Amino acid sequence: MDSMSRPADKPDADRTPRLNVGDPELRKTRLLARECTTCIFKSGNPMHLAPGRLKQMVTAARRDAGYIICHSTLPYAGSPVPPAVCRGFADRYHTWQLQVMARLWGFTEVEPPDPHSTHTPE
């Protein structure tokens, strides 16, 4: 292509890479062993989500990827635990995507990050 090609023509141009919940060594999908301490599905709204936000997130997840990544394993959280499927979501919603992951690869359960950890991102 010439130098006039549009960014949309380049697969990686201006796109945030999708987070990966796959464990490359075990070849399984990472799933939290239990809900993290501030799981968005815990009663009392520990993440202080705006009214309707949880429903919006679940609707989008069921429509798109088929799962929610636990917020405490996201890169911004500075967690030593790599991105993993939210246990709260997985226990409540048996999407076809999670069913395929279970059948093809299975899950490896990982402990939620310690909320008192002083780990900082590198």
C-alpha cells in the first residue's frame, strides 16, 4: 500500500490491544477462584457504580465477548494477577462463549489479587 492508506486499513493502527484471559503456558482460560473483594456483583455496590451501569456492562458482555474481565486484574489496577474472567459474572451468566472456553480449553482458577498488596505496575 502507498503512504496514503487510511489507519483503518492497518489492523493495529490506533487500536488498543484486547486483553487476553488465556494462560499461554497452561493453554486454559484464567478464571478467578472466587469473587474479588470489590466484585461488581457483590451486594452493597462496593465499586460505587452509577445506577444502571452494572446492567449496561452485563448487556454489553453478553452481546460481545461473553464475559467480563475482573477489574482488579486489569492493567491499571497494578495487579500481579494477569487479566482473568470475573467470577461473579461467570457464576451468574453461562454465555455460549464461556461454554466454548470450558469445552475447548477449560479454566485455570487463579486467586484474586490481594487488595492490601503494594504491587505497582512496571
